[in-house]
Amino acid sequence: MQEIISPARAIDGVVTPPGDKSISHRYGMLGAIAEGTTTISNYSTGADCQSTLGCMAALGATVERKDGKAVIHGGALREPAAQLDAGNSGSTIRMLSGILAAQRFTSRIGGDESLSRRPMQRIIQPLTEMGASIEARDEKFPPLTIHGRELHGIDYTLPVASAQVKSCVLLAGLFAKGDTIVREPVRTRDHTEIALAEFGADIEVERRVITLREGAKLTGRELYVPGDLSSAAFFMVAALLMPEANLVIHNVGLNPTRSALLDFLVSMGASIKVLDLQQSGGEVIGDLRIRASKIQGGEISGALTAGLIDEIPALAVLGAGSEGGLTVRDAAELRVKETDRIATIASNFERMGVKIETSHDGFHVPGNQKFHAAEIEPEGDHRIAMAFSIAALAADGPCTIHGADVAGVSFPEFFSTLREIAR
């Protein structure tokens, strides 16, 4: 599918982003292994999160969609009749592998062509230390064959900051003998820790050390998923690129481990107001108002890179249109996302006549650049498709986004929402 994006001058209106992907994945998995019924309002509409529900249903959970809610009747899992399909979702395969490693059966899990190229050593290593038996293509790629075993807790220090790997180990720890401890080099999103506590696990967080006590008994809950801040980021960047903007993002998740985005944008000169804060299920929710702003340059490195890893494609676009440009360091993780995002950002900037200098773990985009009309190739990456759709709003003519339907991985309503607020 192609989308043609015409230049705009203003962003105006109210956006309610879809349910947070990260939280939806976790609620879906925990609801399936908890005793009783879990009802999840505002569960993500993205294809990745549907893959998680599909996998849990294949493992024996009863999953219903009614009145805009996901209702999961959980309990003990059973051996799937066929290979589990994680689709394009790295979150699904990495986190669910922790649960599968402790079951009393063998399972096989894979996904689409893109997912089949994504390395899995980071989860295989700690799970093996816990006693798991996992086979992988070329010892590192999906599909994974996971022979369920009795696991034991470990004290594990993450070699690289990763919320997915942390979550995988903690989910395996739910079934392990002994306590499971995960130590983070820098703080990453803590949705798993919050969700585990909500479902009844005995979990303690002290700075960057997470301890999950043995013998957790999870019970089904009624939960609400906040709007996805990473999805909202594209519209925030659009508002900040335009000469005129008055945008409200409604009901968005403002978890402190995710709000580095807001702090960074404000440091670049963005006019952002937080409105109507509240809390649900341990997660902070609120509204944001974004107005047109004079955006300066910025640098993303160290711990900040881990906190902004999903937003970097959108921020790269903002950097090119800013006064001082954007430098990104310590982002080698971008090389092993749905695409090599550093390379894909660079190739599409080149198509639009935008200069960029890349390195093995980042890039530098000079500021004050003009976007030219171009044919954009996201290469199957939803965040690239959406980021360059925003760049197209600031171009000197209409741009064509090829393979635009890939946005449905996380935000099926993206293009219809963009048409509603771009003027």
C-alpha cells in the first residue's frame, strides 16, 4: 500500500493514541498465566500486540474481544498444536520465551521474515543459565525450539540495557525455584515490574536492581492501558516542525521511565504542557498540549539513548529541521531492530536531500535542512514509515510512502489520524 503525504503548514486538533504496545504485551501475557479472568481496556490495536494474544490463545488461554476490551481467561498453559507465530514482534518472542522455558512441554516460536533476522542470544544466554534448553537457527536466530524445563532463579546483570531481556528473565523467574534478580546498567522502562506487582507478584525494585521472590501467585485483574507515548511522539514532532501548531495528546502514558522523551524535547525548546495527571494500575496517565516552537539542537547518548531508542527515528527528522541538528551515540541497538534503523534513516534522508553522517552506533544530522519531495522506502519498518511521513509534511512537494501499511504493526490508525490534524 502507498500513502501520498502532501506538505502542511499547521498541526491542529486532538489525538488519542492507541493503547501502549509495551504495556499491552505484558498484560496479555500475564493475564494468560494468571488465575481467573483479566479484562484489559484500551488494549493496543497494533498487529504486534495481536500476535501476543494469538500466541496466548494457541497456548490454551481463552481470549475474547468485546466492547473494545480484551478479556482473557487464564491459568495453566498447554502445548501448542503448531508453531507459535510472533509475526513482526520482537517483544512477543523475547518476553514469551521466558514463560515457555519453564513449561512442561516443548514449543516452537517464530515469526515473519524480518523477525527471523533478529538475534536472540541475549535471551538465550540468561535462560540457559536458569536451566532452559533452547535451540535456534544458526544458534541465534528464530525460530526457537524451547524444551520446557524446571528453572532456578539467577542473579543476572544485563550486559546491555534492554527492557525486553529484563522482562524475559523476570517472566521466567515467575516459575523458577529461588529468587530471580536482574541488575540493569541503566534504568529501562519498568512496565513489567509494575504489571507483576499489579497481578500479585512479590517484587522489589531498588534503584536498578529488581528482585522477584519465589512462588508468585498471579490473579486476574481489570486493567486499563494508557495511550502509547512512542506513537504520540510522531505527532509531537509534526507539531514542532510546523510554523503553526496547537495539538493535544489525550490519555497518554507518562511513566517516568518513558518520559525522557518529554524532558528531551523541552531541552530542545519544545513548548509542552502536561495536563490532567491521574494514575491507573500503577501507570501515570495524562494529556499533553504541544504548540509550535523554535527547536534547538540536541544530543542523545548514554542512558538517554536507552530511554529514547524507539523514538529516535522521529527525533532524527526533528533534528534535521531544528536549528542545531541532532547527534545520536551509543545506539548500536538500532542496527538490530525491524531494520538496521541507522541505515534506513540514512537512505531515506538521502532520498529527501537531507545530509547525515553515520557511525557504527549512531549518527549526526545537521540542522536547518530542507526536506525535498521523495519516494520513501521504509523497508518493512513501521517506525521508519511513520517518521518519514512526518518529514513529508515539511517537504517541498508530495512524498510517496511505499509499503505504508506496515504502520499497522503498532498504529493502524496512523494515516487517518495524520490527515485529521494536518492543515
